[in-house]
Amino acid sequence: MFEERSGDQTLTWAYSQICVGTRPWTALGNFMNAWYGYAKERRFDLISEPLIQPEQDTPHTQHWGAFCAATAEYLSSLYDIPCPAWVHHLRYVLPEPWYGELEDLLQATPEEQVRQMRIRTTPAPFKRRNIFCGDRLFRNKYEMSEWIKEARALGLTNRTEILRYAFTKERSIHGS
């Protein structure tokens, strides 16, 4: 079993925080800071432990449990890390499509447009679980900064060329 180091915010930890009322994007953002930043050399450890099921399972905890399982599968594939077996449990497949927090987007975009865009762009581990969230969730400042440094190390000096290089790298990994 993974022994949580001080400050490590595993996916299991993030899910437990969601279950006790922490805003999901705050808990997951803390996990992503560990994944992309200070604990990237221990990435498998951040996703290896199974989620602890809450005493009272609700649609909210079911949705976010499935989202966390999809996250672990997606990131393990993207970063060539063994996928933990727990993510394949049937409890992490939602019976109905879930489009996340559409309410925030409905003010600017018609609902059907958002749904179609999310259906089209959602990565496979999420689609398999009936979650339609689009493909922009895992873009991050850490990799972008590394790619900018990489471009400069390659001798690029023009700001536009540097950004083009970084965005090309981002698209090759994260799509769109």
C-alpha cells in the first residue's frame, strides 16, 4: 500500500475530499499539482490506491468516482504508467451520460452545442464510463513551461516560434 508522504495529494485523497464536500475542481486541482509538479516522479503512487467508497453513495459521489477512475486510466495511458486494476470496476461506469457541470456553460452556449462538442472531444477512458467532459481538462502550466524552455534550448528565439513549438507539443499529447 502506498504510504502517503506529507503533502502528497493522491487521487484517492482528492476523491475523499470531494465526498466530504470539497469543491471537486479544488480537490482535483490539488491532485493535478502533485501529478504535474512536485510529485511527478511518483505518478504511479498518486493513482495506485483504490478509491474508498463513501458510507452514503450519492449521484454526486458516483459521478466523481467514475471521473477519478477515468482520470487514472487516461493519465496512465498518456504518461506510459501501468494502469491500476481498480479503475476497471463496474461501479465506475455511469448508467446515464453525464456532461459535468453544464450549468456554468449554458449561459454562453446552447446546451446541445456543448453536449455535441463534449461527445466529439472527450477522451476514450471517460467515454467508456459515460462521462462527457471534453479534452481540455488536463492542459497544464507545468508542461507548457517545460516546452517553452525546451524550445529555447533548441535555439528558438522568436516568441511566436517558441509558442508554436509549445502548442504543437501540447496538441500532440492532449489533442485539439
